[in-house]
Amino acid sequence: MRRALTVAAATAALLLPSGPLPVAEAGSAPPPASRWSAREAETFWTADRMASAVPISRGGAAAAGNGTGQDFDGIPVVGRMFVMKGGGAYFCTASVVASPGRDLVLSAAHCLLGTDSRQVAFVPQYTSENPQPYGMFPVLRNTAGKSKVWIDPRYRSLGADRGATLDVAFAQVGPDADGFPVEDVVGGNRLVTGAAYAHPKVSLIGYPASAARPRLCVNKTTKFTSADPGIPGSFLRIDCTGYPGGTSGGPFLTNYDARTETGDVVGVIGGWKTGGNTADTSYSSYFGADIRQLYRSAVAGARVA
């Protein structure tokens, strides 16, 4: 495993606003106890249970696109987020985002929203052949037993359609079984907000349903403004083939650096129709002032036991 990566520059590059922050609620209902360590997560999320997890759905039938997704071995900073809901095992995609506490991951709100989410864990660079190349990082619980997840409360009240512009979630993960924080182990992407909708080169990474490995596509993004009054707002859009259920929460990365295997994260698969109604076109909520404030809420909340 890689340890103690240097990401000071990444942390310094985070775009943070000034002014008051909204109150972001911690997600999911309390499990029986607040304790949830890496070793407990590893005992619970066995290789067989992870392999049996089904995607938190998004997308539908394939449609034409001009970016070709290809399976690849993945990168350490992106992985699967495993969630128990209603007695079933599910997964989405998530990625590490640089933070002062070196312990935040980023995904879509619809992935981590749920009244009974529990036993949540992040596994960097998961593949079926090598389920834990960098260990497992449990999403921490607060003293009330709730998972430490930050979702804009307006997304909760408006729902996935009317709140689609807020389909973003941050979660605080505990150290691995050896006591190392996730960012020290795999690095972290830089959170960039207030950028353009249109980017000439974005790397899209996600974990498709029933795929042994993650998927990578490089293409441009464009601005998409919804004409549906029930799903208002503007979103990033990217045409990349083969991103069905499971890829929700996957990062939109610009300025990807192959040496550090990190980049600038400007979006996550989600937003319009929780990421799109076909497997070959994906969307993201725009990372503007609301997402900056949500990140700051997560940073502040992560300091609280």
C-alpha cells in the first residue's frame, strides 16, 4: 500500500467561500451502536458480500454517444461505496476529496440518502479480482449512531427531481485497519467549484453494474439546461458509453495527473434524473456556491466527534 502521500498542494487548491453556511444533516438512520471501525467493516463487508452488492440504480437503455468508455484497472483515489439498505447490499461510486482532516469522500446524494443506510464503507480501487488493494475505510457514525454524511437539506425536502441541482454528498471515513487516514493512503482530488460547465477534457470514472473493473472515458462536457419544470436547473453533460447503475457518484476529473493519479473534481454522476436516463449520457449537478458551502459544512462537522 502507498502511505503518506504529499497532497498539501491539493488541499491548498480547494475553493472555499466566506459567509454563513447552511445546516447539512447527517444522513441515514442510526444503527444499533455508534462504533464502526475498519476491522468491523472488513468483517462485515466480506469479498462475497461485496461481490453480491447491486448498484443503486441510475440510467436505462443505451443511447448513442461519442465518448467510448473502456474497462480499466482503476485508480486508488476512486472506489466503490458499499451501503446496506433494507437488508440488502448496494454500491455506488465515490472518490476521495482533499480536506484538512484528510478523511472526506465525495459521492452523489441519491447514493447515500435513505432512512436505513448503515454499515457504509468506502473501498478504494475495488475490483472483483482484488477487492481491497488499499484496505477499507468505514463511514464514521456520530454519537447518535448516524452515518456522518452531509447532504444539502433542500435535497432531502425537495426530492431527487426538484432537488437535482443538489445531488452531491460528502462522507467522513475513519482510518483503515492500520490507523492511516484515507488521504494518506491514496491521495485526494482537488475540489473545484465555480468553474465553467464546458470542459474540453474530462475523465469520467465509475463502477458499472456487473462489471469486474471500473470504467474510464475521456470526453468534453457541455452545459445542459433542463426543459422539464419538474427537474429544474442546469447541469454538466458528458457523452460516454457504458455508464449504467453503479456509476452514480463517479467523479468528473479535469487536469488529471497520471503521476499522482489525482485531478480536479468538477462534478459527480448524478443530478438530472439521478445521472441520466440512458447508460451512454451522464450528468452532474453544477459545483457552485451551494457545493462549496456543503463542503465547508462537512469539514466543520468532521472535526466533531
